[in-house]
Amino acid sequence: MLNGLPARSVFPFLRHAPGRMRARDPGAPALAFSTILFLFGAAPALAQRLPTTVTPEHYDLRFTVDLEHARFEGIETIRVQVGEPTRSVVLNALDLAFHDVTIAAGAGPAQPARVSLNERDETATFVVPQPLATGPAEIRIAYAGVLNEKLRGFYLSTSKDRRYAVTQFESTDARRAFPSFDEPAFKATFAVTLVIDRGDTAISNGALVSDTKGPRSSQHTMRFATSPKMSSYLVAMAVGRFGCLEGGVDQVPIRVCATPDKKELGHIALESAQQILKFYNNSYFTIKYPFRKLDLVAVPDFAAGAMENTAAIFYRETDLLADTKTASVAVRKNIASVIAHEIAHQWFGDLVTMRWWDDLWLNEGFATWMENHPLEAWKPEWNVPVDEARETQTALAVDALKSTRPMRDAIETPAEIEESFDTIAYQKGASVLRMIERYVGAETFKKGVNAYLQAHAYGNATSPDFWAAIAEASGKPLDRIMPTFVDQPGFPLIDVSATCTAGRTHVTLGQERFFLNPALLKTGSTERWQVPVCLKTSGTRNVTCDVLAGANQTLAVGADGCQPWVFANAGAQGYYRTAYAPEALSAMAPHVEEALSAPERLSLVGDEWALVRTGRHTVAEYLTLASGFGRERTAGVMELVTDGLRFLHEYLTTDATRARFEAFTRSLLRPMYDDVGFAVATTDVGDRRTLRATLIGTLGTIGADADIVAASRAALDRALDGGRPLDPSVARTIVRVASEHGDLKLYDALTAASDRATSPEERYRYLYARTEFRDPALVDRALQYSLSPQLRSQDTAIYLGRLFGNAAARPRAWAFLKQHWTELEPKITISLGDISLIRSLAPFCDAETRDDIQTFFAAHKLPTATRTLDQTLERINNCIDLRDKQTPTLTEWLATR
């Protein structure tokens, strides 16, 4: 699954008791049974593992879907193996009404089963009069359920004029659609049949086998091929009216499907899927794509970014659909990246599945790492290595918190499982894999990965299974290295000191756990990592690599002669931060542009900013380094530099120093902006267009550059009035700059533009522009819109999060959230929404609001965001501490400019 929320991302376990099923419509399909038992959602479940006495082999699932009344009825047959005689079978079930259950073992007669429900554990226990004999058995269940509006389980989605029934089962919501052994280790095959309205169609994991009329004149029945063995959370169904583009590669048919009005927006996705699958089949995996077809389906309402259902991947519309004529490079790149991630899951997650959710990184870390490989091969101009380095910085920022967690963590309850879809599983997992790939070599790593997949195909695996495969392929001690990164929280800070002895440079490396909290870093910790470290010096392109296993280690590096500096993360693929002595940093700084690659420069800037945040270095030292990046031509590096400037402008400047800081920003970036210009040129190559957007965005906001603000507003007004459209590469930035300085006329124009937009990119560009305004009256209008039914639940937490990101709106947004919590809670507590909302509160930087946040969510608990709340409060505390300690330093530094 790819988190579709502001870092799925990503993004269902806050339980609300659903309303009772509506009285049966006399014309609706029915099954006559004497007893109906309801299973209602309750408080957060303290889930326990299912017993293993009975295990599934195959499910036959038949759903009769009633879109008009938002309900379904199911007839299910599960073939199981009984390991020892028993009278009871325990499955997962939630929000289902049981009509009839029978169990037959071997050649014996079917026995009626008594159903007892455990709301806390989300289970149904079937008890029969006589013990079931060891061996095969068959469970037959008739039941009913509602198509809920929670974007989880089997749920209702709507377009402008149609209803859809869609599934989202990861991680523990298959039980909302059918009674099941809803744990990843209980793999089985699935055969799905859907009885639906005559005007609708359906998509599932298997290829369509038959489509027949009936059983009623208004219905038809679609039967799909039996799936390979897979976990229950990977079952997929989508019912409604779809239009599909068709293609294929390597004899695998590929479809990109959407609501009929958006069908033609799928061409970019289809091309991307074909290129990506071709790469995976022919350039990386020895096991060819293991399923018969591949469907990519855009869903009008979808909480995550995408979900890797076996051979039927579901997406948010914005992550799959775009207009080929107007799509920006950023949108094309995002679509390709999400598709690459989800197709990679067909191997990592679907073919081979983690045994339990504590090893979620084996799914998500692998897919996040793998998604970049086909993109780099297909589109080298996209600068994927810089994105990877930025991804590592994202992971390090979270992993520096005391409230972080290990990659392999103790996880039991649905709430804990939901919250584990986080930066640690995705970005840290990918970053550690990149480091190991560099350590053993790309070809050796590929050999080990393929051995791992072949050994566990159609089964389950654990972290030791993976590192054993890489150790076998490489002959290197991965069984000692990997556990230090997988089973420990945090990461090391590598202190680098160089000396010259007998005409040779010697580097001493020391390690300690890095904490964002200065007090914790100063206190120290006992954790130690076995760290593959690669060093490069000023005098040679050769790289020296070794494993730092203890607290300290000394290496001889470079050619003969004393080198003025040493860089200790060559390739920027190490999962650690580095700290250099001030004199070493000063020696390195003038040469970073020609001596360090773009990912290495990004790593250096990120490490220095982190050292400022934790009190090891000062703001003055960071700004001295940042001052050398005024001519930086790689957009990703420049973006990281300007992120630091943005923080300083918002939190460390005062009324007396703000104008001086803005002048510094203009002096640093305006020369590069004057070189690239405001207007996009046909001769722009490489990163130039993205760099232009970064410069316009920074100068137009924290630089307070009046010329750029005026040019942005003029360009936007012209485009909104039907004149020359904005160039896609800078459109989002121009809208943001103009909106931040905008008035009521612009607000209304952007609202109208969002309403009439035909592509997701354009619609969200203008929708989210409402959150950028500074005028209090317009902030209030933007906040009121969050209550409107026009704002989909899938977007509510993101929309509010952007208002919390706006310093001018932040206090009003917090007051509004508290005042309207009753109305907003149902829209926020969909899958992943509460985590996104809590994370978005981190930009506060005052003790009063911090305490208010803590008090409010103590009274309004969000169990799936427990750790996220701790992390948010920790970030706020760090901001307060940094502002108090470093504001005088910034004031003094600016006085010398």
C-alpha cells in the first residue's frame, strides 16, 4: 500500500458502532433465515491471533451487491484443514449479520453451527454439536453486510452521478466483507463471483471467466478465475461503471480503468505500467510477473494512495490519472513512482508476504526501494538518486525522535498495525536496503533478492529469511549487520575526525545514537550498529568502505599524502548522519559543487541542519554552509537548503530581523533566479524547470520578492481569465505564491477553477490553494469548506493539514478543529486520516498550544495515532528549544550581513 497522505503514506481501526442495517426492501434479494446475528464495531480492538487448529485452503465467495441500498449479501464456502479434532472454528468477522452457518468434515453430514461473537477481538466462533474430525472440512456461511462510508472493508464510493462498491482490506478489514482467517500467514486461494446490476461491471483479482444474465432480470453474474495462494487482505472487488484503456507487455494484459468520464486520463499510467513491468520482467526478477493479468483501477474515494491487491491494484484518482497535454513532470513522475511501487508489491507482499505485521517493512520497504529502479532506467533525467537521498533524510528525521520504533516491532492490535504504515516501514526500510545493496554490490544483491523470492514464493517470510538469502549470495555477515538496523530503533551519528600521520590520511570514526533531543544526545546511549561506511577524500575518486562495528575505528584513506577533507558517506547511501569538525567543514565547503555528487551534497546539508536542530552546531554555521549553495543547479538539493531557510524565517526571525533575513534570502537566490528566469523556455533541459519552481516559490514567500509576487499574480489572473495557461512545471508554485498574497477576488476565482477542473492535478492545485491565503476572513472561509459535503472524506485530513502548515492560518485552524470536532471526526477518522491530522500539528512551536493539543487528544482519543501524537509533541518541544537557544545567534549573524 502506498500512503496517499502527506507523508500512507501513509495512511481504519478507530471503531465506531455502525447504524443497524436498513429494513429489507421487499424488492431486494433476500435469503430466508430464522436468526440474524449482528456484529457491531466497538472500541479499538485488542486483537489476538487466531488459533491454528483450523487453517484455510480455498474460499468460494459469492456477493450480491445492492448499490442503491448500500448493502450486500454473501454466500461463502471455505475449504479448510482441521489439525486436530475440535468442535469450534474461530474466524475474524466485523460488521456482518450471520444468517446461517454449517460445517461438514470429511464424508460426514453438515452440522449447523452456533455463532458467538467477540467484539473486542473481532472474531466469530462457530461451534458444532459433534467434533470435527482431523482432515478436510468445509464451512458454509450465509451472511449480509453494509457498504459503509468509512473507506475500509467493502465500502461505498461515489462519482458525480454514480455509486460504486469498492474494497480496501489492508490490513485487517477483509473481515468486514466476509468471515475469514484475516491474518497474512493464512494464505489460501480465492474464487470470487459477483451478482450486480445489469448496467454495471466488476473487477477482481482473477481474470473474468464468465458473465451471464440473472439471477434476476435486472442483474448479471460475473465469475472470476481462482486466484493463486494469497493473504486475505489482498482480495479485491470493484463494482460500478468503468471505462478501461487496454495494453500489455510480455503477454500480460494490462488495463487502466476509471469512471467513464475519466477513462482518457489513463494514458500516462498505461505507458508507465508497460515500461515498469517490462523492466521488472526482463531486467530484475527471475520469476516473471506471477499473475495472469494486471488491472490498475482509479477509485473516486480511496483513503490510501494505492493498494497492491493481487493483479487488481486500486488507486486514488490523483495518483493514476492525468491529462497528457497538461500534466507536469512532477505529476508524471508521481504516477510512475506509485505504479512502480505497487507493481513491485506483486513480488514483495503478494507473491511473498511477511508472516506477521511486525515485518511490514519486508513489504513496504522493499517496494519503496524497488520503485526507483525502473524509473532510473526509463527516465534518467528525473534525477532519481537525488530523490532517494531525500527519502533517506525523511527517514532520518523521524528516526531521530525518542518516540521512533524499530523496523521490526512488536505489533498486535489493529490500531498498532495501522500506525505501523509509517516512515519507518517505508523510507527507513528502503534506505537500509540501499545501504546494504551498495555494501554487497548491486548484482550480488539482486542475486540474493531473487533467491529469497524463489525460496518463499506463494508463502510467507521473515526478516531473518531475507538477510540469510543476502548473506548466502554475498558471503558477507548480513546476519550481524541487518539486525542492528532492523531490531533497534534509531540510527548512528558518525563522528569523523582526520589526521595526517607519516604522509597518510587516517580517519577515526566514532558512533553514538543520534537524538533530535539535545539532552538525550548529550547523555548518550548504549546502542551500537554495524555500519557499512564509505569514505572519499579530496585527492582521489577512489572510495574506501568498511564496516564500523564498535564505538570507534580508524582507517587509512586516499592516496599517499595528507588530504584537506574527508567525506564519510560516499554515494549518500548510508543510513546514518555524519558530524565533522568545523575546520574540516570549512575546508570542504568551497569544493562541494565539483567534488560531491548531488546526492552527497544533499546528504551534507541534511546532516548539518540536523546537527543544528540537536544543538551540536549553530544556525550561523548552517547559514555559512547554505550560503555556498546559491548557485546550486540540482532542484532536489536546492529544495532541502530552502527548507532550512523556511524554518528559520518562520520560527527564528523576529519583527526586527525578518526583513533582513528576507533580504539575505533574495541576495542568495536572486542571481540564480535571474539566470533561469520566470518564463519557461523550450530550451530548458534537465532539472532547470523544477529548479525554477523552487526559486520562484522561495523568493515569492520567505524572500518577499515583490517582483516575483507581482509576476505570479499576473500570470495566474491571465490563466484564470482564459488567457495563456500556466506552464505545468511552475503552475503549482505560481498558484501558491499568488494565493499567499491573494485577496477575495482571487479566492473566488480559484474556487470556481477547482469546481470546473477536469483533471485531478488541476482540481487539487486550485482546491488546496484555498489553504494558502493569509487574510483572516479568507482563512475562515477555507476552514468552513472543510465541513462541506463537497470536500471528500479522503481529502479532509490533508486539507486541514495544509491549513496547519500555513503560519497565518494555524491558530485559527486549531480553534476551528476543537470547536467543530464532532462534525469533523467522522471525516478524519477514516483509514490513515487521523494519523495525517496529528502529524500536521507538528508546526506549532509554543508551549501553550502543545499542552492544549495533549489535553484535547487525551479527551478525544485517536488510538491509531498514539505514537504519532508522541512524535508531534516531541517535534514541537524541539522547535521551542531551538527557537529559544538559536534566535539570538541568528540575530547576531544577520547583523553582520
